[in-house]
Amino acid sequence: MIFARLYVRASAERAFVRTGLGGQKVIMSGGAVVLPVFHEVIPINMNTLKLEVSRATKDSLITKDRMRVDVVVAFFVRVKPTAEGVSTAAQTLGQRTLAPENLRALVDDKFVDALRSTAAQMTMQDLQDAREKFVQGVQNTVAEDLTKNGLELESVSLTNFNQTSRDYFDPNNAFDAEGLTKLTQETERRRKERNEVEQDTEVSVREKNRDALAKKLEIEQQEAFLTLEQEQQVKTRTAEQNSRIATFEAQRRQEAEQSRIVAERQVQESEIEREQAVRTRKVEAEREVRVKEIDQSKVTEIAQQEKAIVIAQKSEAQSQAEARANESLAEAVKSEQLVETTRKTAEADRAKQVALIEAAQEAETNAVHITTNARAEREAAQMKAAAMVELAEAARKKGLAEAEAQRALNDAINALSSDQTSLKFRLALLESLPSIIAQTVEPMKAIDGIKIIQVDGLNRTNGSATSESTVSGGTNLAEQAVSAALAYRAHAPLIDSLLGEIGLSGNSLQHMMPGIAASEVLSASPQDQASP
């Protein structure tokens, strides 16, 4: 029990040094008997200790180029695991190895001196670029001093390194003044370089943005131009196609109209020829009937004369035969004269009928000739009006092309719609309508007069209204105006001629009164005229 209580064991983490009775004895493993009065024990920590040294702000390190740097360095130390090392540590450090802070306070000056001496041999840039060299230099400097205390340096770690703020540079200190000058020069140079880099970068970026924007705008402009050019080509092709379609339709309508007019003219000519043939046959039939009647009358007169002669011959035997013979002779002479008068009358009637037929044929021929000339002039006027309409259409297409070009240059702002174009076309047609009508009616001035032989009626809404409405239904405003002008010019001479035939004048109401009075006198019966 006594031996157990007096026996002290050492461990891997802790050794001890026994002094007193029997002299100094280092116990690193195993143990030893420690007598309370005769022996004293000094424990030694065998673990690795981390001793961190920080030098910053005013206590920062001064480098070779007179710059100040803030550093935090960790020193990893331990007691040499030898009897001599443990003995030396026990003599120089005592129990401070058990308290790292106490040990650091003891060896801190050594560490600081090693840091300062090593930093003074290197510039700040060298410290940054070659940290291992700085660490190796500190380790070599401090290792020998630690050995004197029974310690060995395992490693040194530079955990923090940075330039000291310029606020802690003392301008009155020669070292700090020199370092501050270099620091100012370096910082200003770096700031200048940084500013140049930033400005160059900004200029480069802005130039790049400008080039990109210019390229983008150019591409957009090209796309817009291509789109406008495509739209212009499409509209131009559409307008050309519409123009071709309209021209084709106008040609087809004109051909159909001409075919219809030719057909109507042929039908009218056939009708006129048929009527003329019917009238000729009727006149011939009437003439044959009159001739037969005259022949029959002649035969009858001759029979009567022969009968009178027989009667006269039979009555010659009587007492008044001579007188009756004379009377019969007178009657015969009278009969011959009557026969001659009848023959002359028949010949005069025949000549009159033939003259009437020839006059009717000549009048109908003249009417057909005049009607044909009027229709030819009307067709020429219509073709001229159609040509003027085509010219107006060409002018409209030119205006559309110019408007499309202007619209392409002005980003499609002044583009004209189809309704506006149609409105302008109609306005131009209305403005040109007086000159078109004047040019159309101009050929009619060469007509001295028109004589109508046969008139079925003046009401244009009756039998011919269907054909006229059919014609006007497919014509434009100019053709309708020309048709109305032709109808007016055609009817005016007819009405004046009819009024002149009955002794009237259509110039005024006063001129019509004498003609009406004269017509009433002429319309009186022959008995009333002969009664006075």
C-alpha cells in the first residue's frame, strides 16, 4: 500500500523530472518512487503545442522595401523527447509546458524577433509570392533558440498575410515615410493602371456595343427594305395582274358588246329587208289587183259597148234608128273616152304607187345608211371613250407605282388603299366626263339633218327599253351619258319634223297656236267647206 501510494508513473503525453534524494532523474516512461519530503516532481507536457503570434497595425512587420505587413503565424512546438530535452525544459520552462499561454508569453519575443529578421530580408511582394521561403527562414531562425529551452519546432504556418492599412504608417518615422511613399506610388500607379484598364474596357465595351447596335440596325434596315421590296413587288404584281384581268374583261365586254351590236344590226337589217320585201310584194300584189280590176272594167265596158251596138243595130229598123244610132255613137265615143280616162287614171295610180314604193325604199335605204353611220360614229366615240378610260387607268397605275415607291421610302406611311385609289379614279373620271362627252358629241355636228320615215314610238321604256337597259347595265357612266346625248340628238329632229309636218313649231307656245288653228280649219269636213 505504501509503495503504491509513493510510486508515480509517467505516460506518453506527460513525463516528469524527479529531483532531491538520489539526484535528478528524468522519467519518460515507466515510473519512480517519490518520497514526499525527499523528492520534488516537475511535470513536462510532451504534446505538440500551437503557439500563434499575431503582428498587425502598429506592431506589424517592416519588410525590406519599408512596407508594413500584418501577419498571423502559428508555431507548432514540443519538448524534445530525450532525457536531455526533458531535463532542459524542466530547468528553463518548468511547468509552463502545461499552460500554452504561459509558454507563448515566454517564447513570444523569440518568435517576433525571428519574424522581424526574416521579413526585413524580403520585400512584401516576395513574402506574397514566396511564402514557403519566409516560413523556412523563420523556422531556421527560431529553431536554435528553442533548442536552448529543450523545445523543438515541428513546423511554422503563415495563416494570414496582408498589407497594413496606411492609417498605421507614421509619416514622422523614416521607415514608414519611405514605405508610405512607395505605397502611395504603387497604389496610385495601380489605380492609374486600373483606371486605364477600366476606361479601355468601357471604351471597348461601348465600341463593341456601338458596332453591335450599328450591325443590328443595319440588319433591321435590310430586313425592312427587303420586306418593303417584297411587299412592293407583290403589290406591283397584283396591280399588274388586276390590270391584265381588267383589260381582258374590258376586251371581252367590248367584243361581246360589238358582237351584240353586230348581231342586232344584222337582225335589224334582216328585219328591214324582210319588211321591204313584204312591202314590195304587197305593192306588187296591189298593183296586180288594180291591173286586174282595170282589165275587168275594160272588159265590162267593152261588153257594154258591144251590147249597145247590138241594141243600136236592132233598133235601126225602127223609126228612130238613125237618132239612136247617133246616140249610140255618142255613147260609144263617151265610153271610149271613159275607157281612156280609166286607163290614164290606172296608169297614174300605178305610177304613183311605184313612186311611193321607190320613195319608201330610198327613204329606208337613207335611214339605214344614216343609222349605220350614227352607230359607227357611236362605236368610234365609245372606243375613244374606252381609250380615254384606259389612259386614265394607266395614269392611275403610274400614280400607284409612285405612291408605292414613296411609301417604301417613308416606311409605308403614305400607302394608298384600294378604296382611296378607286375614289381617285372615279373623281378623275368625273372631272374628265365633260370633255369625254364633248369629244363624243363632236362628230354629231357634221349631221345637217335627220329624217325619220317610220316611227313606232318615242317611249324609250317600252319595247327597246330592255335592250337599252341591257346595254347600259354593262356600261360605265361615260357610255350612259353618250347614249343619253345620242338619244336626245336623235329625237330632237324627229319631234321638230313631226311638228313641222302638221304646221306646228316647237320653238315656243305662240308658234304652236297658229298651227293649231290651221289644223282645225284643215280638219273640217268637205261638206262644211262646200256649203258656203
